[in-house]
Amino acid sequence: MDPEFKLRLYQETILNTAASSNCLVVLPTGLGKTAIAAALIKNRLQNYIGSKVIFLAPTKPLAQQHEKTLKLFLEENTILFTGSVSPEKRKKMWLENTVIISTPQGLENDVISRRINLEDVSLIVFDEAHRATGDYAYTFLAKKYLEIGKHVRILALTASPGSNKEKIMEICSNLGIEEIEYRTSEDFDVKPYVQDMDIEYVQLELPDELKKVKEYLDRSYTSKLIEAEKFGYLPSNSGSLNKTAILSLISALHGKIAGGEKEFDLLKTVSLLAEALKVQHALELVETQGIHALSEYFEQLEKQALSSNVKAVKNLVRDINFRSALVLSRKLNEENITHPKIEYLKELLKSEVDFNTKSKIIIFTQFRDSAKKIKKILGEIEISSELFVGQSKKKDTGLSQKEQKQMIEDFENEKFSCLIATSVGEEGLDIPEVDLVIFYEPVPSAIRTVQRRGRTGRQKKGRVITLLTKNTRDEGYRWAAHHKEKRMYSVLKDIKKNYESKNTKKQITLNDYSEIPTKEENCIIKVDYREKGSFVMKELLNMNVKLDLVSLEIGDYQLSEHVVVEFKTVKDFVDSIIDGRLLSQARELKKYYQPLIIIEGDEDIYAQRRIHPNAIRGMIAALIINLRIPVLYTKNPKDTAALLKLIAEREQKSEKPDYQMHSVKPFSDNELLEYVVSSFPGIGSKLAKPLLKKFGSIKKLVNSSEEELKEVDLIGEIKAKKLKELFDKEYYEKS
């Protein structure tokens, strides 16, 4: 570590905790979380000679920034893992380096395929640790590390873990957290290092023309809810339901449909709520973004109404109030009526951008259409700007991660003044001395608000301006974020005070397949590489199954030389009937001696799509009766993995430990001959070679006598008789 580098007192205090316990560190942006991580890395590598350290970041540009920073702090060999590097090269890089910086998805694949062993890792740093919820890769990697690491230590870093106690507890549980260290910008040991920040809220009045459009949309929205209320599935006085409440209602009603309820009233209610959601989105655009964004959205809906069979879209564009809003917005767009935020932004930036000192400004906006509009406006007033967006999305083109990295460097090097960013710019942009951050609209999230605001005020005084439209959801979002942020620190204080580690071993139940003790067995399952990262694969790893990621021409899982499995969820199974994939896949599966189809999920298979139940029953019958392919059902990934493991163990039990499952497509003439012979009943790969060695060709083999067959080792009287009966049996076509 740089000998001139010295930790501040609060950093030393946090480091002292992190050195002895798995620790969640919550610290405002710009106060040196990475420096704490670097000091802990040094500590662990000194204490555990020959160990390795992993530093995880959610995006490649952020991982690249950490690589640059850590190389300033550390003397150890430090390398960045990227998805563009071949798996074999990454395996070599792992062996040759001490500190590995990576995105979680790439490392997850390496762990699954066993190219990387976490056993000798003495520390994993999880940056932006608030992502460690649900099935995000952080959760899987932490679990595997906690299971097999010899010297486990976890450091979780975030500026904002969220305001929900259950979510923070989930993060702590998923990452094996034992202690929590948090500081606010007002804490006495942190305050001396916090830069002043001016935070300003600018309130703007919605023009009368836009209010008129809003009025039509309000009427349309209310009418949808009133009509839906008549069918009895909505609470009374439902006209004030917000977007979140509607989404919850739709989810609950879909549950009823999946349970077999398909009455007209229920289906109509769901359709009306879907229309209401689309109107809600239109209202958000007119209130917070303007006519340009709204017109783009209306145009999309009109195109969908012409090309799609979705009744919600068709009915909505025929609605008189919605139609009136659409026509009026088109007229206002032609007249170039803009949202007041646009005009305010133009005047603000004219006065703020100093062409002599190259001011740095970041504008955050929710929508790409708005970002493009802002860039166009800035071009008109000769302010240099660039769009910082994610990768390609629908009709839009996006930025590759390499292009994102280059744009950040160009911004830092003052090649343009204004960075216009969507949500992709909220995490980890390490750009010193940003003069001004502008929220084009507030966001109702404490995490996102803190992340956006943290782009300024790092090394000098910062400034944040949030644009608000009066009497719209902008005001609601502002206060929602404000209260959530205050609640976040209150929740952290409460959790820290009463925190007990949840990393005690769970009691094993029959339904918890991953916790059933399993001895190390010679069980190998070949998995198509397109399944990488799937929940089933993760469960198989938990069951000590060795996975071999390969390119399977047929199926998703190969359990032995004879058994191949096509895996589908309930939804995918029905979709594959409709789009015609299933029959062709099934015919390909028949190239194996014993193909299987597994359907996973406990949803109602007949409620997935608008397809007659007899069509689904007929397909299942055809698979089982005509093609003789068993169709098996599982409840969830754990159930699927347990079934795959059981079949693989049964199949491989009698095989030698060093056997190799051949692929469905042989490569040489000898392999082709072995492949054909191995497909005979009771033969397999271990008997194919001795038979061919004895007889020299398939022709001589099938013309041999029972006595000649018995001369081959492991071919007894019964097996020889069955083979001879097969060779002599005549083929006839069923009428």
C-alpha cells in the first residue's frame, strides 16, 4: 500500500470491525469505502499467505474503475476478469494473480463450471451490496463461499441499502453479515470530511395545454377503474388507486386465473386494470416529461393496436377520453409546446456552463426519450453533451460497456460539459469534481436518490437541483424519497442495536433438497452452456454434483451416454407448443436411447396462454405414446435438481470413475462406429470398443453367432442371445 496513504479515524474504526467480522459498511458516497476495502485486502493477504481476494462490482465500467483505484493502493498482482476473456485464459489468470476484480455474473459461471475454487479465498468484497437480494449472483457466490471457504471474510459496501427493514435483513442474511458499521454525513467523526452541498428544489407550473391533456387522461383512468369495480374484484372507491396498488391487484387476479378461475368478469377486470396501467404511464409522461415523450408513447400504442391481438391496447386507443388526449398531444407536439422543465433547463445551463473552466454537469432522467430530447436542446444552445445509457433496448441503440468506460474518461478529461444519464449512471461513477447534478425528475427511491446525489460533492462543494412539477407525482416522489432516506438510518440503527447473525445452520426438512447431506460421489452432469446461471444448476452444485458446461446439440442436460433431458418451465412448455418448437425438439431427442422432458412449475398449465386444453393434452399424449418420451413434472429448481441428480447417479453407478459421456455427434469414423454399437441395448461405450476390436466392423458383428459374441469379456449368454435376436429381427411398418 502507498506508504503516504493514511486512513481517517472513522475508516480505521470500521476497518477494525471488518477485520474480525463479516461486515456491512454503509457510508455516504465519496468518503472512502474503497480505501477501507484496500486496507482490509492488505490485512487478509498478510494474515493468510498464499490466499486470494475477490472484489466484485455489478458492472464492468465500475469494476474497471476499482481496478484502477486498487492498483494505486496495492502491490499485489491485481487482475480484472471480463466476459470477453476465454474461460481457459480466466482459469490461468486466476492461478497467476492474487487480487481478482470481476462482475458477479462472470465469476458465477466460473464457480459453477469449477474453473475457480473459492476455498482459498480469504476475502470477498461485495460493492453496491444493496443488490444482494433475490436471485442476484451476489447471493449465490456468498452462499458458496460461506460453505467452502477456509478463511471466510466478507466486506459488503454500499451508500444506501434501502429503507425497508426486511430488505436490509435479507441483504445481511444473504451475505452472512455479522456486524454493521454505518455513518451519516452528520456523524461527528465523518462531518469534517464531508463537503458542503447545496440542495435546491425548483417548482414549476404545468402549462394549461398540458393540464388539458392530463384532464382527459385522468377521466380515462377513472373510467377504467369504475368499470372494473362493477365486476366485484376491486375495493370500493377504487378510483384513487395508484400504480403500485394496481400491480398488486393484477398479480392477485392472475393467481386466481392460474388456479383455474376463468370467468368473464375476472378476465375483463384484468384487461381493464391493464388499460389503467397504460393510462398511468401516459399521465407520468405528461406530468414529468412533456408532450414529446407522451407523443412517442401514444405512437407506440397505436402501432400495437394495429399489429397486436392484445385487447387491452385495442380497447384503450378506442376510448374517447384517451383518444382526445392522443389527438391533442399530437397537435401540441406539432406546435412545439414543451414542458417547463425544458425551458428552465436551457436557461439554467446557459448561466451555469463556464466555457473557460469547463464545468462538469450530470443530468439524470428516467427515460431515454427525454434524455435524447435534452441532448437535442443542449445542442441548440451549443453546450457539448453526451448520452450515457445502458446497452441496446428495443428500438434504441445503446452503449457497450467499453463505450461507457470511454465516455466516463472523456467526461473526466473535460471533452464535453454535460453527461445526460439514465439509471445506468447512478451507481459507481467515480468522477471527481462534478459541479452540478440535476434531477430532471425526483425518484421515489432512497437508494437511487442517494446514488444520484453522490455523484457530486466528493472533493469540493457540491450542488444538486431537482426539477419538480407542482401538483403532480413529482411532489409525491420527492417526499417519498426524503422519508425513505430518513427511515433508512433509523432502520440501520435499530438493526445494528438488535442484530443477531442469521448464519446458523437451518434445520433440514424433506422439502429443502439443497440441505440434504450428500457424500462426494462420482456424479457428472453435462449442461448446455446456455443454461449457465440457471437456478437448477445452482441447486445441483449445492448437491455436490460436478457440472460440465458444454455445447449440447440436443437437450439441456445429459445425464449419461443414453439419457438426455429437455428442460422447460410450465410457461415455456406451452409457448413451445404454440410456436412449433416442441415437436422438432422431441424428434431430435429421439436420437438418444432414453430422452426425457421435464416440466417445472406448479402453475396451472392450462392457464398460460389462449390455447385449448385439449391441444396441450394432445401434445403430452403424442410425446408419451407416439414418440415414447416420458414427461416428468417437478415443482421448483430444487425438485428438478434432486431428480436430475438421482437419475444421473442411477445411470452412472455401474460405470468406471473415469468414463466419458460421448456427445450425440461423433467426430471421427472410429467414434461413429463406437457410437452406433454403443446404442445397442446393454452395450454402452465400455463394451463398444471390445466388440469392434473383436469383429472389426459392424457388418461382421451383426453376422456373428451367439458363441462368437460370448467370446467378448462381459458378454454373457443372456446378453449374447438378446443381441442376436435384435440383429435377426425383421423390420415392418405398422399400417
